[in-house]
Amino acid sequence: MSIKKQYLKNKPVCKVTFVLPKDMIDSADNVSLVGDFNDWNPEANPMKHRKDGSFETTLNLEQGHEYQFRYLLDNSKWENDNSADKYVRSPYENVENSVVAV
């Protein structure tokens, strides 16, 4: 897994690229990036399937904030990102959410 951050000079946003590698996908056909930046809507940020088998998406996130997120595979299996900046306990289940700080 990887998170790449690119801070823009002319805007107070950061282009954040999220990548979920093939070995974390199992046999999933669809992966969504779900988090507080999209009200945890699994349809808001579907990830693109790359030729190497990984999934990727890029978001513009406002700087100076922390965003909780997780990956949703085939609308049934949740995964965290091992390259997240930190983890916080989810208020809904006995799990942790990944956090990216920009």
C-alpha cells in the first residue's frame, strides 16, 4: 500500500494518491476509497484497476486536516492502509480507521 502526497503551490490542497496493491486485493473486482472526505459513501470514489493488478485513485484534499479512511473491496471487505500516518478507533465498530494528514 502506498500514499503519495503532492502539495500544490497555488492552491491550499494536496493531491493524495492512494494505491492498494494486488496482494491486498484477493479476488476483488471493485475497490472504493471510503472516508470522511466523502461521507463514507462507497460510490463516491471508486478506484481504478491498474494493469499491474493494483487499484489507485487520486483526491484533492484540503491542507491542514486529517482524514479518516478505509478501502472497501467488493462492498463487503474492509482494509486499512499500512502506510497511513496513524490509526484511530472507529466509533461504529471495534476496528481502527486509517488516517492521512495533509
